[in-house]
Amino acid sequence: MEELCAPQKPSKWVEVVATGAIGVLVAMTIIGRMSDPEHRQFLLLDIAVGLVSVALIPVVVRRPVHGAIALAVLAILSPAATPPSTVGTLSVAMRRPLRMAILVAALGTGAHLIQGLWQPIHGLPFLWFAVLDVVVHAALLGWGQGAQARQQLLESLRERARRAEAEQGRRVAEARSNERTKMAREMHDVLAHRLSLLATYAGALEYRPDSSPEKLAKAAGVIRTGVHQALDELREVINVLRDEEVYEGRPQPTFGDLRALVEESREAGTTIAYDDQVADPESLPPATGRTAYRVVQEGLTNARKHAAGHPVTVLVAGMAGDRLRIELTNPASNGTPLAPGSGTGLVGLTERVQLAGGTLDHGRVPGGGFRLEASLPWPS
């Protein structure tokens, strides 16, 4: 935490300029002491201490605590070390925790008190010297700690900004991934339904070549139209997987489209017994109606794949304040499926129903056959 919040290490030229400026202050201190005859006897000591003090400035930059302690000791010997010593105290206060800064400031204060007793300043009582000594070091401590707190605050704000930016990026990526998954699921449902219809018509052409030319032409026209629609839908899937921003979204089916879906399957040759027992379907939430549509669509698609030529029973019942129940049943398949299946349709359908707050159950029933049942919430 200390290294994180410490100021950046100054560049070499800044270090040289700072050393030169402090050297000038040391020289001025020595020259000022020469005006006092009693202090002239300490000239050689002042020059030696001043040179050593200036030489320790780079140490303060790299290792502030050790440099500040050494300068405090030199300050006992001569006031020439006072400017570098105060810089050392300030550096520790800016770059180290409060406890360490207080110890170094106390050491500097004590060193200057000893200096004041040994080499007093004429015209300044020792009491006032001590007060100034304490006030100056307290100010250096407060200044340094305030600068450090500000630096920590700025670094904390920068870190928060970096985290917020990263979190925003993650949320955007997750939202885009969820949207792509949703669109791919929609396209899977539509393509599976469309291709199963094409397989049904193609199977009719294969097994009934003796049909009238009108029926053959109609079946061929349905297949051609279905192929064009499937190609368009496949193109949309590819664009989604390529992450291209060209998908504008096709109109989503509603509960009112169920009858058209059933009629489309009937035209393909599937016998469907459709029983609609829904009270006030206009009050059904759009999301629930869309999920119900997808359940019936997947059920009819699987029936055409695995039980082609067999009748299908579709029951839709429910009312507001209760639940919407969808049930599809068909006999078991007696042969090879009309079209191969990957098994992912029911997996995706289960996830879709669960996201809508409902439940989905499917499997074989006693006596043969297959049942698909979904239950969706319908708030009043």
C-alpha cells in the first residue's frame, strides 16, 4: 500500500535541480553564520556538514527514512544541515505511514533542540527557538501527510475508474453475448420448423410420384418458397455469429399466431387435433404468448421428425391469475426419423421456459407415444 500511494520517483534532472537548490540554501546558511564572530570557529565543521548533507539528498529520494535520520544526526552538529533535514522530514511524511513520519519528525525536532542548546542563536531565546522547532516540524508532518492522503485519494479514484470501465466492458460483452445467444435460439427454432416442413413436402414428392401435376406443382412451389425463407433465416444466423450489426430483428410471434402455425403444419400433411381452452387470450403477456408459441412450434417440429404421418394432439388451456398449460402428444415413431435431430431443441426450449418462470416436462408416456408439457405463469 505504501508503494502504491507513494509519489512517483523524480526524474534524474529533477533530482539534480533539487540538490542544487538545497545546496544554495546550505551555502546561504553558512554565509549567514559567518557574520557572527562566535560562529566563525565552526566554519570548517559547517562546510563539512553542509557538503555531506547535500550529498545525502539522493539517498533521501531513494530511501527517505534512512536519509532523514542521517540528516537529523548531522543537524545536531551544525545548522548547515537544517535545510536538508527539513526536506528529509517532509519526504518521509509524504511517502511513509503516519507512525513512521511522527517518529522521524520527533527525531528531527529533538536534533534541532540539541543544536539550539549547543549553538544558540543570539537574540532568540531558547524557548522561542523550541516553539518554532516544534511548529515547523509539525507543519512539515501535516503537509506531507495531507499530500499523501490526496495522492491516495487520487489513486483510489483512478482505480475505481479503471474498475468501472472494466466492469462496464464486461457487462457490455455479456449483454452482447446474451443477445447473440437469444437471437441464435430464435433462429434455431424457426429454422428447425422450416426445414422439417421442407422435409415433409420432399418426402411426399418422393413417395407419391403419381400425384396429379397440380399437387406436384404446389408441393414444389412450397419447397421453393420454404428454401428461400430458410436461406434468409440462415443468413441472419451467420450474421449473428459473425457479430455483425445487421440484424434488425424479425417480428416476434405472439399467441395469436398459434392457429396459423397449426394450419401450416396441417397443410404439410400432419393431422392435428387442436384444442384451445384459453380464456381471454388478449390479456396474456406478450412474453408468455411468445414462449407458448415456441413450445408448440418445437413440439410440432419434433413430431414431424420422429413420428411423421401420425396425428398430433395440441391442448392449450389457462386463464389470468392461474397458469397457461400447453400439452402436445403424439404416438411413438415406428421407423427412422424423417430428419436427424441434435437434441439441442428441447434443451434450449427448457431454458427458455425456465427464464419465463415456467416448467417443462417431456418424455414417453405409458402405452407408447411422446408427451411435451409446459406450464407458464399468467399473472392476473
